[in-house]
Amino acid sequence: MRTKAGHFVIEFLFVIGSVMLLKNWIFPLLISFWFPALLAAELFLEWTMIIVGAMMIFIYLGLGSSSKQAYRLSLIQAVGIFFGLHFLFFIPTFSLVDQFYMYWEHLIKDFFSLFFPRQTFYTWQLVTVYFILYLVGRTIRVKDEKTELKSGCQGMPTRLKMRNR
């Protein structure tokens, strides 16, 4: 996995895995330590679901942007990686992988379930939401203002920079 696509897959799985670790183990553990009262703990766990769901929206936008801007993946490569990683949502496998994908699915499913409690969300709907966010993220380009300010002129061609000095 020494290619740019391989590095992107590692980044993708690391980011999603980190959020799953925080949402499913670390945050509930800390909430149970800090708020032993069940009503307060339940309220904070709901807030955690909202925050993690909002984070997932920005994470998928960021991963889409990163696939295009940082890793320079073509649209076909990026879509292939996306569906390669999300393909196992639809195929039952052994329990550890199923558990991983169940946690992954619930990162955004819990968020939507809080706002639409009577709606049943199917896996294909959630993957579609993830895919749309990922594709929209490919249109986002983040510019670093510090490097533009260090050059002295923002967006000016090199010839004009020399004349203005």
C-alpha cells in the first residue's frame, strides 16, 4: 500500500476508526465517570450522538476534499475507493468485521434517528448520504492564507510581484 490510493485508504480508515473509538468507548466511559446520575448521563450521550453526527458530515466532506486536493485521486479512483470501503456494509461477514461496520453505520444513523425518530434508516440510504457528502467534499478546496501572506502578494503573477517591489 505504498501508492497514494493506499495512503488515502489508511487515512480514511484511521479517521473513521478514531471517531468510532471515541463515540463507542471513550465518551461513554468518561460520561459514566463524570455523571453517575442516569438522566444526566443519558442527556450527554444524546449530545454526543449529535456532535459525532455533525462531525461525520464534516469528516466526509474533508475526506472528499483530501482525496482530490492532497492525494490527487481521479474521480474514478476516489469513487472506487469509496465503494470498496463501503461495500461490506451490504455483505454479511464474520462477526468482527460486521461489528466494525455496524459501529460505522451508527456514526451518522444515530444522528438522523434523533431528529427523525419514526423514520427507519436503511443501510443503502446511509451510504448514499455518505457518498453525496464525499462527492461534495471533492469540490471543496481549502487554501492556507499564511502561505499567501508570506509571498507578499495574494494571487498576483510572478512578473507583477517583481515590478511592484
